Amino acid sequence: QVQLVESGGGLVQAGGSLRLSCAASGSSIRVMTMGWYRQAPGKQRELVAAITRAGNTNYADSVKGRFTISRDNAKNTVYLQMNSLKPEDTAVYYCNAETLTMYHYWGQGTQVTVSS
């Protein structure tokens, strides 16, 4: 079992920055692929960024060059640095952990609101 707890969301003006954190407990995330997803009202949940156990990353086209995902296995934590935020980035952001058997764990989500 893996428990994921997101933090760092909030209200920010367009052009601002936020750093989301996802603290894992119950098991080490060292061998897991970790990801950040988001879901805006009336829209499907979408992948924002992911990082493999080897440190390889991929990003949604809409956030490339603005967001950076990173992981600290010693702290069992994943981060999402979000810069140059836009109103369209407003959503609930969810942390995801994918195990070697491709089982997915989810956090409860943290709200990010970007005002114009």
C-alpha cells in the first residue's frame, strides 16, 4: 500500500509560480514511475508530467518549458515546479504512483487556481 499526500496548491496570479509536493508513505517510491495529473471542471483527467525510476521525464505539450517534475527518493517525495502559470492551468492536481505491476495509487488532490 502506498499513501500519497499532495500539498502546495493555492491561488496565484497569472505568471506566478507554485511548487507542488507529493509525500509518499507505506512503501518506497524508488522503483515506481511517479506522475502528476490534473482535472479541470468538466474535463477529463490528463497527464501533466511523469518521471520514471531512472529519472526520465515526459510532459504534456501544454506545460513543456514551464513545469518541471523531480523526485527525491531519499525523502520519498515528488515535486512539480510550475512557472509562468496561466489561467488554463487551473485544476485539481493529483499525484500518481505506478508500481512495477502497473498498479496505480492516487493522492487526494490539491487545488491550483490561477487568476488572470
